[in-house]
Amino acid sequence: MEFATLGRSVARKAARQAPSLRYYSIVHDVPRTTAASLSQTPPPPQPQSVFDRALNATGPRNDWTKEEISEIHQRPLMELAFAAGTVHRRFHKPSAVQLCTLMNIKTGGCTEDCSYCAQSSRYKTNLEATKLSTVDSVIEAAKIAKANGSNRFCMGAAWRDMRGRKRGLKNIVEMVKGVRGLGMEACVTLGMVDKEQAKELKEAGLTAYNHNLDTSREHYPNIITTRTYDERLQTLENVREAGIHVCSGGILGLGETPQTDHVGLIYTLATLPGHPESFPVNKLVPIKGTPMFGQEPVKLEDMVRVIATARLVMPKTIIRIAAGRVTMPESEQMLCFMAGANAIFTGEKMLTTDCNGWDEDKAMFDRWGLSPMQTEASKIVEEPKFEARSFDEMRHQSLKDQQNSVSASA
């Protein structure tokens, strides 16, 4: 008790001698008035970076600069891919992938000098030129594609443009009507078209028109000299004004510089009056006999960067893994899906190159929990009934029809 009393006495004496003594914790005291003012007036928000604005976007924008797209494109790849996947889930069902099938309805004999193309008449690629396919054979091929799960049927003809092809256009109009009648989206790629031709295709029910820019404006003259970049853009304008969806993308692996040319390609498409409905990403398949044969294969990181950047810059666009997918292991394809791709070409052929088959893709979908995308454009009132046939049966019937046609005209 005496020690306790003495202790209290010493403490009181110390307090009288040092009345201003205060004890502080590591956290500094904040005056009451300042604390109150902070609670009432929050600090001004910090401006978001270009990357953050793209990540938090609630809709598309068309006023991108090359510098902004470049900033996004050059983010660390893991961060870029994750951000693109996040945006993808905001605008699309992440497990839905559109299945598309592409048929070459007129092979070879093209007068263009596209340095990657086996169908150019300027190069010796041992590709035999053909005439335009019959309407019936195209519809049969579309039926087979639909029976295997594709809901978009694309038709490609190796032409520079549609000038002087009234009969050909008439047959293609019937092909489009037939494909649409099956309850499928119909897409064509026929080279350059003018406003009247685009209008005629729209009236037939055409869903989309494909006309790729291939690469950036700066690198383009190194690849093609027989058609200008502005001519390609004019075709896109004609298609868009007709009310047809624009399908336009590029080819990776044409000797370009990814940091500038991939950015330039995306910039051109992202600053159009409306973003393309579909953005195909093609991986160069080098064809022996073409100037591009022997090019270094595209790196996976460059492929993923393009897909992820396009997803962040054009959030509503369908991004389509196109030519060259057959060379990609399944793991690489899935990385592309996770970074924002949501469409593929599937079937036996993709123009003149190999394509992943339907059975292979169905198995991949089952393994990863993917499902075929359903679209408004492929809905019809009543679906016509048909019996699916194999490609061999379809080809046999096509040859038989041609023989009958020759006999009738003889």
C-alpha cells in the first residue's frame, strides 16, 4: 500500500511540473475541424487512364487515337488478356462461340496481286480456276453446315470486283436467299462492290459483307498494289450505307511490325462511323508460289494482343478466329477465347486452305463448356425440312446436275 500511495504522489507531482506534456501514437493526431471537413468534402476523383476507361466502358466509342490504342496494345499481356476477358463478359455471353462455314463459290483466276493469295493468276500455285458454283450446290453445302451446327454461311468468289458480272450477281442473290431461307446468316466476299450492287444484296437478305483491310494503311502497299486502301474503305462504306453488316479484319504475319501495324489496322476499323459487326483475325497460311511463302509464323502473343486490344477498343464486335486456326493447338485457341474471341470458321475447307472439322470443334466445345452462338439474324418463321448429306454426296449431285444441264443444252 505504501508503494502504491508513493507512486500516485509522484505521478501527480510530475503532472503539475509538466502540464503541456502529451503522448503521441505512430498515427499523427488530426485536428477535429480538419477531420470533420474531410468527412464532408471527399477528395476529387483522379482521372482514369485510357486503359481504365476501356476496361470500364459501357458502350463503343469511335474517337480513338492511335496513341490510345497503342497504350492498350502494349500493356503487360496477362493484364491485357484479363481486362479483355472482363469486357467480353460485359457485352457477350462468354461461353457462346459462333460457328461459321466458308465455301469457295468461285476459285482462282483473280487478277489481283495480293502477295499472300493462292487464287491470284499472277502466281504459280497449282490451283485450278473454276467457274461460279451452281445455286443448288451452294444451298446443299449450306444445309450440311447447318446440320453440323453452323449458323453463318459465308460464300467467297475470287474476283477483283463485280463490274460486268450481272449474271453472276443474279446467281449470288439466289444463293443468299436460299441460305437465309434455311435460317442461317448469309455472308459474301466478292471483292469491291458499288452502292447499287450492295443495295441489291441487301434486298436479297444478305446479313454481312466481308472485305478485309488486311493490314495497316502504312504497310498495305508492301502487300498489294492492284487495289488501294481507300478503295477497300469505299466498299465498306457502300456496304454500311446499304444496311448490311460490315465484316472486316486483317491477316497477321505479312511481314508487318506488330507494335505499329496491328495498332494501325485496329485504329482504322475502330474509327469508322460504326464498328464492324465482325472482325476476322487471320493467321497467315504461307502458300508455296506466293511472295509470302517462307514468312515467319505469327507469334501467339501477337495473336492474343490483337484479339484482346480489339475487344477493349470494339467491345460489341464479334471477333472471329479465321484462317490458320488449324495450326493452333487447342490450348492456344482457348487463350484466344478467354481474351475476347467469340467466333470461328469450321468445316472441311476455308477457301483454299485446311480448316478444323465440325467433329473436332464439337469435341473441343464439350471439353471446355462452350456452346454455339445463336443470333437474331439467323431466326426464321418456319425452318425448311431437309435431309443432310455429306460433301461427297453433294459433289456427286452437283456433277450430275451439270451433266444434265449440258445434255439439255446440246
